[in-house]
Amino acid sequence: MMKVKDLIKKLWEKIVINQYVSAGLQWGDATSYGFMGEAVGYKSMEKRLKFWEKHYKNFGYEPVNRHIWIGAGGYSLDYEPYLRIRK
């Protein structure tokens, strides 16, 4: 039987990964339109990505390359193979 502490840690990890992916895709989409000028709220998107990336790295994962987020967020390229890679 799983202990409550382990269950909470697993749940937190899922939340962090979900938020990291959401922030990465949103940032990548906004960045892909950079040639048109800076998007509204771009700095807050960047802060959000950095925040969740820090927590993601705390679980021992390699951060996803920013070019992958641009491709995934802006051009619907696959990002899944780059997630959950341990350091």
C-alpha cells in the first residue's frame, strides 16, 4: 500500500509536468510569432516557464530544449520524446 507522502509526491510530480508542458507550449507558440513583434504578456510566459522548469528539474529531469518548445507550440511538432529524460 502506498503511503500518503509518496502519493502526494507522485501527484505533485504529475502537476509539475503538466504545468511545465503547458507553459512550454504557450511560450513556444508566442516565441514562434516573434518575427511579428513581442507578444502581449511574453515576459510573464517566460517567467512561468522558468518557474515550472525549475520544479521539473528538481525531479531529476533534463529540461526540454527551448527549440523543441518553439517547434511544438508554434508548429505542432512532437515534444513527448523529450519529456521525462533523467539527468
